[in-house]
Amino acid sequence: MKLPAQLISQFYRSTLRHPTYRWGLILGTFLYLFSPIDLSPDLLPLIGQIDDIAIVILLVNSCSQIFTEWLQNRGLTAANFSQASNPTAPDSQTQTIDVDAVSLD
């Protein structure tokens, strides 16, 4: 039997993966975060921010998984993606500098 938090997480991730509902869910998440209406009021110290933090973590985690899968479907890795997005970045071979150092006493 799954816990309610696991069911919510599974629903959120499956909805976020659906292209039709993705942007609506992201927008709804941001509206919930900045809305004065919460499951637990933000006026309570620490307790009021727990639901907001949980939703932000769920959103970031789900979006990062989708982005990683998107890169893998295109045959890229995170290192290749950062190098492809910045073509002026030097290769790892040209970053190595050999220096003969002499100490002065």
C-alpha cells in the first residue's frame, strides 16, 4: 500500500511528463507557492514552509529527471550539453598547463 505522499508524488510526476498538462502544472505550482492560501499557513514558523519546500523539491526533482531523459534521448550527457552550449569553452586537453616552477629563497 502506498502512502498518500507517494501517490501525490506519482501523480505529480506523471502529469508533469504529459506535454499537454506540463506548463499548466508548473504555473499552478508557482501560483500555489505565492498564494496566501496554503495547506498549512505560512504564519506558523517552520511548519508553514514545509509544504512549500516539499512542492519546490518535487518540482525541481521532476524537472531535472525530465531534462536528463531529454538529454539521453538526444545522445548527450550533462558534460556534452554544457560543452555544446558554450562552443568557445576550451577542450579539456587545452586546459592542462605544464609549468616548471622554481622556488626563490
